[in-house]
Amino acid sequence: MRMGGGSQQSMGDKILDGICDVNPEAIFVEGFNDAILGMHSIRQVVIYDMSTICDIMVERDGMGMDEAEEFFHFNIGCMSMGKNTPLF
């Protein structure tokens, strides 16, 4: 089980640990654990909430929402890394 600096894990981290137990080859998008919705029951890959990813970039990175959405579509949402690629 992965643990951060403190003893409490976010819901995304707990889901991430569960996904790793089921599919150790699952691909995660670093820095967006709080946007994890769960795991696809058949493909056993991570499912992310696009809106939450954009909200994180607005708050954490100081982007405007339009900039965050454009960044997501061109750099995150279009990734294809084989059968373990997350869904958005």
C-alpha cells in the first residue's frame, strides 16, 4: 500500500491502491489522484473525471479553465499507451 507523508490517504489514493492490487500494470496520471472515479470493471483500468482534472489544474497550476481544458485535450485525454491506458 502506498502511503504519502501523512497517515491519511485521499479517496483517490485508496482507489489507486485497490486498482494496483487488481491490475499492477494500470497506468495513472501523476498528480491527479483526486480526480480518480474508480476502475472500469471489465478493462480494469483507471477512470478519471475530466472536470476534476481541469479544476485541479486551475487551482494548482493557476491556469484559466479554457487553458486547462485545452491542455487536457492535447496532453492528457488523447494519450494512448496500450490496454492499460486510463479512461476519461
